[in-house]
Amino acid sequence: MPRLIRRYNDGTRINHWFVALLFLCAAFTGLAFFHPFFWPLTALFGGGVWSKILHPFFGLLMVLGFVILFFQVWKDNFWTRDDTQWMRRSPRLLGGHEEDMPPVGKYNAGQKMVFWVFAVCLLVLLVTGFMFWQPWFAEAFPILVRRIAVLLHAFAAFVLVLGVIIHVYAAIWVKGSVSAMTRGLVTTTWARRHHPVWYRKVNEDK
């Protein structure tokens, strides 16, 4: 039986799935108002009126959950020279030649980029969402500002959805990654292969 090491504690994993669930709720209610094709999704939340009421609260709770997650992992997501080198060699990784990639820590450059895209998009969604949140805050802003806010909100949401798709696809593509967020554990073989710098640090800290 392979030896296991802990990658995430229980609190981090619970918060991750809390944010993921709220993302789905915010995305489904948001899509319902983005295009009529998605209107049937409102049935999941009690209809159009309830979907409109709940959407901003789903978004707020999602952002709050991500803020907690942000402060748990932000130090591991600083960009380094090795990350720049990793990005230059990323076509080799896509071609199946992981052995040609520079050794990485807890997160590789691709994961760091997704993390910061999430952070920026959620900040934009939070600020712009308040600008046209009726009936509470919208009237405090001129109509032109609200229209621009709606456009930025939709764009940030689109980028966020793309980021989540990439995040999920990468987790499935790299076999063994999903267990990190379901059980909190990965095998030593997985750690040595995909995150050797992090693996060495974990062993040194023991």
C-alpha cells in the first residue's frame, strides 16, 4: 500500500467545497439572467424572483469563503523565476513530457495563475455587483456607471467560469489530484513526481 502524506487539512477542504458549492449556485442563478436559454435553471431555486434575490447573497458568501481560502494559501502562490521557466516549458508538459519541467513547490505556475485569476475576478464581481444590486445600492450610482458595472460583472464571471473549468480539468487530468481535496491526502509517489520541492519541504519539516 502506498505511503500517504497530508496536503490539505480538514478546514481547508471544507472551505474549498463550500466555495465550490456557492460558485455553482451563483453561476446557475447568474446564467439564468444572462440568457433566456438558461432560464429553466431558476427552477432549482424556487423561480425567477427567488433566483434574483438569492444570487447576490450566493456571491457574497462565495467571496467570503474565498477570502478565508486566500489567506490560507496565498504565500504558496507567490510568483518566482522558476514559475516563469515553467510557463516557457509548459508546451512540453501538454505534450506529455513532465520530466522536462522545472521542479515546483506546492503549486505550479499554472495553478498559481488560476488562483490569481480567481482572486481578481471575485474582487471585480464583488465591487461591480454592489453597483447594480437593487434595491439596496444601485440608486447610489449613475446609470452609466451601473451599465459599465454590468458589463464588467459579466466579463469577470465569464473569465471565472473558464478558470473553474480549467481548474477542474487539470485536477482530473493529473491522476491522484482529486484525493487531495476529498481526503486531504496524496501518495508520496504523486508528491515526488508533481511537486518535488514541496515534498522535500514536507519531509524536512517532520
